[in-house]
Amino acid sequence: MTASELARLVGGTLAGPDRSFSGVGPLERAGPTEAAYAVGQVPDDCGAAVLIVREAVPRRSCVVVADPKAAFCKLLGELFPEHDGFVVKPRGLPRNPSDPTWVESSVHPSAHVDPSARVGLGVVIHPGCYVGAFCEIGDGTVLFPHVVLYPGTAVGSNCRIHAGAVLGADGFSYEPGPQGPVKVPQVGRVIVEDDVEIGPNTVIDRAFLEQTRIGRGVKIDALVMVGHNCVVRQGTVIAAQAGLAGSVDVGPGSQLGGQAGVSDHTTLGAGVRVGAQAGVGRDLPAGAAVLSLPGLPARVARKVWAQWIRLGKDPG
């Protein structure tokens, strides 16, 4: 690719000579055949052939854009299309079947897709996946190996569900009975809207009666637990090992750090930020930020615990 072609790809402006490149690299170590991006100053000894920058650098081949990292990500998507050994993920999704570039879905022979499931255009279903009865998968979505969609699960367009994720398993709900816990049937479903990414081995439980819903553009890391009846609204980001108990409502644009936990029937307002390992047991207003205690030496922690116990005692 040449710098001028890159400029057209990312909607930027070429400044300096029009050089070619064949790969990408980090700014500090990029070589003479690679492109790199910079959000700040470019080191004098940078060896990159082409730079993606906010402001042109004299005597360098530059593509000038407002957001260099976003442009670099677009370049990466162009240079490194996903491939799983049998199909490259399509970029265009023409909807007219008479078009010679019509994109059919691609299902690996080892995957199971129930005949009643609805699969859109350009969908890629990797080895070992299970798609149950009456599931829906929108155009351009990718299910990586061993993803499980329980019956009735709906996934929107352009989603990425990574290996081992399970969507639509029963919610964890039991009532006490004379012979022990009695399972409460879970007859709802999971709805995942467009442009969602769900990390490996994440679990999203089906609702008790209605829907567990993941909003448009939500990004969920690996090993996250989303309990039944939860609503995670548009643009929220949840880091690895976080957990939402049942019936949690997470406002749009919120951020939950790694191993954060939210108790059941809790509402988080828009743009809430929950730090790593923090526990949330009450509703939080929009824009609130909560942090966990840092790790303490064992001797100090024991003294803190002793003070906590005293605070809970009746002064009388």
C-alpha cells in the first residue's frame, strides 16, 4: 500500500512524499517498510516509512487525520482480515442475491445450527459452535469456536462472540423447599443488539420471564458473568471477571473494572465508573465513580477489620 492509498482509506490528507509500505509497527520500532501512528510528538529517530499523525512532520511521508489511532485501527482491519482456515470475514454485505458478490453465511461442518434458526448474510460460525432452536443471528456477526447460543437467543448485526461464550443458559434462581432448593424455571431469553463484542468464556443468562438485554455497542471482556434480567445499555464497557447479579440495570456509557461486582436489583446511572474489585450494593446516580480499597499488608488489614467491627457495635 502507498501513503496516498492509505489517505483515501482513512479519509486523511497526504503530506510529504508518497511512499509505500508493506506492514505496520509501533512508533518506537517501526522499520523502513512499515507504517506507524503517533498521537503526540514523533521521535527524531523514528524509522517508519509512513506516519499517521495529527500534524505533518517535515520531510516525512504523513497521513494527517484528526484521530491517528482510529485511522491506524482501520488500516489494521484492511491489512489483517480475520481468517479461520475456511473463510475470510467479508467486509461488504450486498443484499441482492442476483449480485455476483452476494455473501452467504459460512458455517463450519462441526458446528450445529438448528434448522429453525435465522442466520443473516456474511455470518461466520466457527468449529464446535451450537446455535439452538429459533435463534437469530444478524448480518456480519462472527461466532468464534465453541460459542453456545441457547434456544431463543437473538444476536444482532456485526457482533463478535468469542470462543466459549454461553448466551441464554438458565438464570440462577431457586426457592427454598422442604427437600432443599427448588429450581425456578427460566423462560425468558437473551437479546444482544448490534455491534456488540463478547469475550471468551463470558456467560449471559436468559431472563426469568422477559429479556436479558445487551445494548448496542457494548463491549464485554473475558470471563464476565451477566445474570438473568440484566439490562446493559448502549456503549458500556465491562472488563474481565466482573459480575452482574440478577436484574441489574447498567446505564449507557458506563465502565466496570476487572472483578467489579454489582448486587441484584441495582441500578447504575449513565456514565457510572466502577473501579477494579469494587463491590456495588446500592443504586448509583449518573456519573458516579466508586473505587475498591487497595490491597493492604495483612497486619494492617486485621487492624482495619477490628475497627470496622467496633463501628457496628451498639454504643450502649
